[in-house]
Amino acid sequence: MAHVMKKPASANAMQKPPAVLEEKVYVTTLTKCTCGGKLCKGKDMPAMLYGTEGNMSVTHRSKRCCRKNCRTYFGYNYCTKPSGQFNTVRIDDVDVLFANDKVAFTKKFLEYHDSLQFRGYLSTGAIGFAFDEVLADGRNPTCKWFSKTYQDARLLRLAMEEFALMGDDYIFKIKIGSEVCAGAPSPKKRGGRPSTKRTKQKPYTNGWFMLSDPSDGRILSVVQQFEPENNAVVFEAIGKVIDTYPECDGFIMDRCCKVAPEAKRRDLFPQIKYWATDVWHGEKHSDACKHTMRNVRALKTRFKGVNTSVAEQIFSWFRGYARTFNEMKDLRHMFLVVYYCKRHNMLIDNGDTKHLNKFSTHKKAKKVKKSYECIKKRDHKNKNRSRVKKNSVQKRTMKAKKAMSMKGKK
């Protein structure tokens, strides 16, 4: 007969507790402060890490300088000073970037969504919405400050990549959350008087002026317009690159009939012999315009086979960033404009022009608010001619009436 042994009461207490996944700890690898002091353990803070597989809870462990006159705190990839948080790592040494003490992003997550923003004009709100709907699945929604922290981490990664070739002096001056680089000069103020309804001027400027090569579509020069587009901006953009292209003898622009006379009068850029208006804008110029290809055969022969609408194609692509760029801080706005021009040129070098619109110009010419210089001159001449003709007709009619009355008297 088999005997059944009863399980002792103390056996339940001897069982192992269920396995619990330990949170990953992120701590800086630095051992010394910038002042030379030794770093000691700080405090552990709960943080949220956003990646391509979703978000997960992690532990962010800080370090602190042991010197009493310093006491600088060091996070995983930055140090906290009275003037802000500054980068302390190189882009190749980390896979995660912390925007602050409690929010971090993986590099893959930032690279993926930055590519989407470059080609799809996405806003940070759209990225947060898609993350909550797909990756988070409604269980761990994004934090309240997701848009701000994502932009801080995104600009941090871009600045670290672009400043890597300049050396550590530039990399360790990157300021998180405020500026691209602490040593960068502040932007100029917007030109013109402020509106009567506002006490100060708008933070953004009057856009950007770009020069492009019609042979391949590369952007050659970028100038920020603090005043509305004028000849000074055009001459500044040309002067930046004209020495690099000694064989350049032509310039194409929509209002060339206003730029060319001043350039010739001031004897600027003597190597440029052909000043022309592009084909699409040339249709709206007057028949007497000296810079339209349909009026001047020499211009038509010189620019035969040249893509004169390349500037319109680039503008059609770049204007999609207006909404997101104008909501950024000034230095971030300036940095991203130059960075996107660089990415555009990299795509052109690789033979990828899918982001440019092949049909950016309208088939039917639309009326413009401001007339071109040649149209103003034409309208002024026509107005004077009609005035002279009207007066001459009135004089003739008076003479005819007088002659008729004299004949009647006879």
C-alpha cells in the first residue's frame, strides 16, 4: 500500500518568486568632470525609451562631480550646467540619445522619422499620433511633451553628425533643447516695421533665396532674406559662387529685366553675358522685353536644351516645409534649411530626383499681383500714347467743327 507524503507548509515559502525583467540602466561612461574632478554616483531616475519596436521603461542613472565648487550632473549623453544641457558624447559611441532626464530615443527611431519628415513633410504631432496608434497600441501612450523632446533629440542627432568632421570642440558645444550650437551667432531681425497690432516683429524672416545649376539641379547658394526679395539679395547669392564657376556666362531668373540693368550699370559679374527670363515666366513679359527668349534669338540659341524651370521644381518641393519650419526656433530653422539643401544635393549626386516635381509649372499662365519691370514700362508708354491720341483726336474734331461752321457762313 502506497503512502502519500503531505507537502509541508513551509514548502510554499521555499518556492522561487516569478521572474521579473530588470529595467535596463543607462549611465555615462565618463569618470572625470570637465573641471578635472572625479565623478561619483548620483541618483536613479525612471525614464521612457522610444524605439521602432515601441516604448519601454528604463532607468537613467546620473553622476555628479565630487568637487564642492562644481557639482555638475552628468546624464547618459549630456552634462547639466547653469546655462543648459550640453552634449558629452560622439554619435558613433551611443545607440540612444536622452533629450532630458526622463525621455530618450533610439538612433534608429530618429533616423527613420527624420527621413519621413524630409520626404513627406510630416509634423511631430503626426509622428506622435502614428506611434500611439501602431507601436504603443494604446497601452503606453506618448508623454505630454513628446513633440518638444522629439525635436530636441532630432536636432541633437543631426548636429552631432554634421559637426563630427569639425572636431570635439564643436561637438561638445551642442546645446540640447535651445540652440544647435552654443557658439552660433544669433540671427538678424526681420526687416521692416512691426505691425500696429503687434508690439514686436515676427520671429521668421522673408524666406530664402537659392541658386541652382540647371544642368543637374544642385543647389549652389542659399541666402536668407531679411528684407523682401531685391537685387541686393540676388547679387549676394551670385557673388558667393561666381568664382567657383569661371566658365559661367548665363543667368536665368523670373524678373531678370529688373536685375540685369542694375548689374550692367554697376559693372557686376562681367563674365555673365546672357541675362534671360525662364520660359514659363517669359510668357507673361511684354513683347518688347529684352530678356525674354521668345523676343531675343541669341538668348533662345544660348539656352537651347537648358531646363529653365529647375528653380520652380526646387521651390515646389521646398515650400512644403514652410509650415513646420516657420514654427521652429530661429537657429533650428536656419540649420535645417542648410541641412535639407545638403541632402538634396546628395540625392542629386546619386541620381535620385523623385522628390522634385516634373510638372511644377502651370500650363496656363496666371495673373500676377505685381507686374514685371518690362510690363510697367509698356503700360506707362501705352498710357501716354493713349493720352496723346485722345488729345489729338479732340483737336481734330474741334478744327473740323470750326471748318464746317465757316463753310456754313459762306
